[in-house]
Amino acid sequence: MRADAKKGKVRESLLLRAGVVGSQLPALQATVLPIVGGDTLFFVTDGVRGDFSATLSARENPQRAADRILNQYGSGNDDALVLVARLTGIDR
């Protein structure tokens, strides 16, 4: 989620690939998605239903967002992980 939606897209996503880590991975391809201060990153595993993304907000507290997504969108039949991080600054 972009912090400043006025300059472009509010939401961007990485290309998803199927496979099992350590066993059945397709050919990997690097993707670069630049981020800036205030942007919020959401990472979820396949144990989270994909429709969670319709509820994302760059203003929601990251911990609350992770807890909410896990509670509301965890599939219940697979392990699930949600990581939400907001870039607040860059030290040089």
C-alpha cells in the first residue's frame, strides 16, 4: 500500500508463483518494487484467503492489520502467517 496515493497506484502487488519451498519451485525470477517512507508491506502465506486484499488500508496500525487478517481470513485448514511492515524512515 502506497502512503501517497496521489502520485500513482494505491496498491501494487508482486507476481505470485505456485510451488513448495524446498521441493517443487518453478523457475524463479527477481522482481524489484521500490518502496518509500510511509509505504506498508503485506506478506501472507497460502493459509490466508486471497480476498483479504480488498480490506487493506495504509492507515491501519500494522499489528492490528496483521491480527485482523489472520483472524478473519485464515483458511483454517492450513498454517497461516501474516507479516505487515510500514517503512517509517531510512538511516544512511
